[in-house]
Amino acid sequence: MTYRKLFLVVVLLPPLIIGGFEFIRHDFLLAYMSMETGNLYITLIAFLLSFLFASWVFGMIKRMNARLVEEQARLAVYQERERLARELHDGIAQSLFFLNVKLRQGQLEEARAAVSEIDRHVRQAIFNLRALPEEGHSFTARLEKWLAQWSALTGVEVEHQLDLPDGRFTPAEQVQLFGIVQEAFANIRKHAQARHARIVLQQEGKQGWRLAITDDGKGLDPQAGWENKYGMMMMRERAQQLGADFALRTRETGGTELLLVFGKGGKSA
């Protein structure tokens, strides 16, 4: 049912039923039913009608919200597939092309380096596919598990501080937030040359939250045009879906900092 039809039903149905009963009572039943009995009946009818109608309306709203959450989750999955396809193209496909060129030229050392790079890309791609958040545990617990696996795979030490209550994010929001974390740590692995990384996800105020991801790598290259990279655009789009402010900068002490803030200038403010 569309919102327009739902609006018309909410506005017209109760007065039609109650008004119709009052019309019938006064024109046809007044000789058989006292005023007190009629008032009692109309009160019971109004109560029953309100209960049934409210149950129906709120049930429909609940189903609409469930469909909306499902659509958001499906969209997040499509975006994740697109991100993975871009990662395969930018990483493995280009490395294979480079390997082919070096083999034709007989440059075996550079070909071996290309094979090692392809191996790292394939391992990361497989890890990303297997490491999506699982069902049955809290989001922070699943994120901690993913970070431990990522650290073991890459050799980069990860410190984490995850202080959010269970149920803070909807399933669709969890997918969006995990996609940002995954892309940020993929960039650390590929570009930062870092030895340590840190992630903080914590509550700010009653409704707000803050995500900060930092590393001790070489920072952002101003000549690389990183703002227009596909991964960067995807992180910004995910942040927009979450209603959060997004920022990425080189720290004064070295390395990179990604900051995501909900509740200060976002949809919650």
C-alpha cells in the first residue's frame, strides 16, 4: 500500500465506521436501545476499532521499515561487490599485465616481484570475501576478530578500542561501517608502509559516535590525486549513507588519520 492510500484509510475509515453506527442508532435503533446502552456500545466499538486499526497500521509500518532495511543491506552488498571488482582490476589485473610484459622481456627478477604482488592481492581478496561480519555475535566482537585476522595476514600490528553498546547499529549500518573499515585497512596495507595501526570506535554523547583509524606510515601523497580514487569515493558515499562527517588527513606526527563522526553536523545534529 502506498503512503497516499494509507493516509486516506487512516483519515476516513474511523469516522465512517463510528459515524455510520451513530446514524443507524439514532435513525433505526433508538426505540430498541437506550442512550446509555448506545454510549456503552459506541465506546466499546471505538476501543476495538482503535486497537485493530493501530495494530494493522503499525504492522504495516514495521513491514515497510523491514523492507527498507533489506533494500539498504542489498545496496551495501552491491557496493561491496563493485568495490571488490575495482580492487581486482586495479590490483591483480594490472599486476598480471606487468608480469606478462616482464616475462616477454626476460626480466625474471621483476617478474618474480610481480608474482609476489599478485599473491598478496589474491590473499587480500580472498580474505575480504571470507571476512565479512558474521551473524550471532556483537558487531564489536566480529570487528575485533576481523582485525586480528587482518593483522596476522599483513604483519601490521593493530591496536583497537571498540566501546559501543550492542545493537548500536542496524544490519545495514554495520555493512556500511565495515566497508569503510575494510577499505581503510586495505589502503594501509597497499600504500602506507606502516608498522602499526590503531582504530577507535566509541560513543560520543547520547546519540553520537566517532570512528578514528590511524597509522604510522608515510602519510598521503599530495601528488597522487587520492581524493578522486575509487576507494575514497566509496568511503565518502558510505559515510553519507551513515549520516556521518568524513575526513582523511596526514597527521603532524606522521602517518594518516581517517575520521568519521556522527552527531556533529550529521543527520543527528
